[in-house]
Amino acid sequence: MAEIRLGIGDLAQECGRVVRENGGLLAGLLVGISTAYTVADRVSAVLANPVSIAVSVFVQYIFVEVALGVTGERRRFGSLFGANLISGLCILFGAILLVVPGLFLAARWALAPAFVVANGERASSALSASWQATRGCWVPIAFGYLIVGILIIVPIISAVVMGSDDMAKVVWWQNALLNIAITGGTLAGWVLAVASYRAVGEAHHGLETVFA
């Protein structure tokens, strides 16, 4: 695949289009996911993990499917879980070493969920395809993930500083506000991933010819 150039402005415009086209869905997901997180926190911390997995796999899959306007013959939830798990662990390791490596890996693998949903790729091939597709255009995507990371991390750090790391001991409305902020950051990451896939596809003169 030929190396392409993608500007921050191009990606920002595509993110705006994704939000406008799926505004109602995003609003519903913000309310639904943050409510599910809050209920899980209030009932039992044990529920947090299964709820998080369900959101990161099933809900994300449906969102990407709707945002891209595709419906595969077979939904590869397992492949999305695998791609998210592999990339997530590597990105976390890179972020621990230094922030820049984590952002680099996040940007290079940003298109993996879309490749799973739209092309029916398995986890490893989706990660490989994303790595190839983002060659030469990962910088604006990384910048986007820096903003998304701030949206997610700042509320968490604020909660810890305020002594709110144990969600069961926090007033419910504070818990709800924290989960709304975290969910908003998560949805922003999904929007960025879809927008990146679409923007890269447009730079290659169409998704059908480039990502076939």
C-alpha cells in the first residue's frame, strides 16, 4: 500500500462528520454505558470487568458497524476482543515506558476494529492491515489519541486525588459524573478510530478499492 499523508484538519473534519451522522446513537451510548458502569460500581466491583468487556467488544462492534454502514455475514466478536486485547496490552506497556511509544502504537493499530468489522479480518491480520494502512499518516491519529487519553485519564486522576478510588464509597452522583467522563472519552476513541479508517480510505480514493 502506498504511503499517504493525512492532516490533522482532515481527520478533525472526518471526526465531525462521524459525530453528526451518529449523534443520536452516541448520546444513547453515553447514557447507557455510563449508567451500566455506575450500577456495576454501586452493586459490586466484581461486575466492573464483565461490563467493561461487554462494552469494549459487543457495543463497540455494533457502533463501528453502524458508523461504517456495513453488516458482515458473520460478526467476529472474538477477533475484535483479540485485537483490542493485544493492542491494549502493547499500548499500555509502551505508555508505561514513555507516552510517545504508546501513542505511536495506538495510532498504528487504530484501524484494527474497522478492519475486523468491515472486512471480517481476524485479530492478527486486522492489526497488520492497520499497521500498513497508517504508514505515513499516524501522527494526526496519535495526536487525536493524546486528546482522548487526556479526556479519560484526567477524571480518573481527579477521583484518586479526591480519595474516590473506591467507587462503592463515593456519592452516587459523583460516581455517575466520573463514569460519564470516562465513557465520553471511550466513545471519542471509537469515533476517532472510525474517522481514521474513513479518512485513510478517502485518501486512497475509496474504501472499496483500498481495503478490499
